Amino acid sequence: MDGVLKGKVALVTGSGTGLGRGIAQALAEAGADIAIAEINQESAATAADELSQLGVRARAYPTDVSKSDQVDGTFAAVAEDLGGLDVVVNNAGISRIGPHTHEVSDEDWHESIAVMQTGVFFGMRAAGRIMVEQGSGSVINISSIRGFSPNPGRMTYCAPKAAVIMMTKIAAGEWAEHGVRVNAIAPGVLRTPMWDADVARGAIDEPFYLDLVPAKRLGSPSEVGALAVYLASDASAYVNGTTITIDGALTSIPAG
């Protein structure tokens, strides 16, 4: 899909490392200029430098997605610096696995909602303010299979990911007449630094998942990135308000 996004400007939150980095890489390889909106300034700068070597413009924008003023400021700066905003991927997330509902702390609950639900809302709102006025744009929200397939010990993860699916549908219905599309991606288990960290601390039994997933392997950020390129491109011009699962058929089996 080289060049299908040439001339487009894409902003990806949480794209310094992991899944967001893979998505940003795929968008850049498709020709899009990239804005790295990332709370970690060091990883943002590194990602921007590496992506710029692909022949596109890539800039880092230190951003805490849970702060509306920072999100609004970043989106405005990107539109000015790069000459517009055509694609937004609301990807930033954190991992919370372990405590059952009655053991979840106020801190964990509020932090998870702030990043993975409120942060997505702030990104959608900022994107909509630009894209509705210009009459075009593609917003891609990163949900998860856990947004519709519950899992014990994941109240603070499943709840915001489920909210993202509904938020996607609402905005799609509102903005379609303005030429703006809003879709979501629901990945299954992926090989990312966040996954590896959870495995290392014993929160995830990787061999169990490798045996459970029908594809018998983990997915990769690059595979999700390829799907994001499709949703950002004209090839998906009539795809709007949907959530696409990419999980190696995990949710197609009982108790997936």
C-alpha cells in the first residue's frame, strides 16, 4: 500500500513505542506525514527521527491525552505545522490486569478511564473540530476484543475499551454527512512491550494464550498498522461506524 496516504497528515497518540509505534510506522510507509503525540518525550523524539528516515515529515508532540488542554494544543499545532490533519489514531493506553472488581483501587480506576476513555474522547473531539469544518477526515479509535469479550481481573481495561466502541458509533453517525469517518480497531493479543511486561511480572500466562488462539501465535503491531492504513485510505471510503476485530480468530471460539 505504498503511497496510498501520500500528502496526508496523520496523528497517532501513544506512538512512541509498542502498538502506536507500529501504527505510525505503517502510516508513514504508506506516505503519510506523522505527528507523534506521546507522553514520553524521549520515545517520541526517537520515533519521529526514525520515521523521518522514510522520507516523510515526522514530528514529536509531548502530550498527556488525559489533559484536554494538551490534546487541543497538540492538534492545533499539528494542523499548523504540517498543513492540516487528515487521519487521527486514538491509540494511547495503559495496562491494568489482576485485581477483581471489589479490589480495584480508586487510583487505578480513574487513571484507566482518564487515558483510555476520556483521552480517546478528547482526541475525537479535537479531531472533529478540525475535520468537520474541512469536510473530510478519518478517525480510528483503538479498542480491544476486551471491549466486547469480558475477562476476569480486567474491569479497568474492559470498561473503557467497551466505551470506545460506543463512542465510535455515535461520532460516526454525527459526522458522516460532513465527510468524516470514524471506525475502531479491536486487537486481540499482540506482541508489544506492554504485553511482554505483563508476562514478565506474571500477570499473563503467554503459553496459555499461544495454545488458545486458533492462529497459534500472537499478532504484531505492524498487522494492526496495515489495517489502520486501510481505514485511513480511500479504499475504505464507505466503511464508517464499525469495529474491526483482528485477533487470529480468538473471539470466534467459546470463552475466547
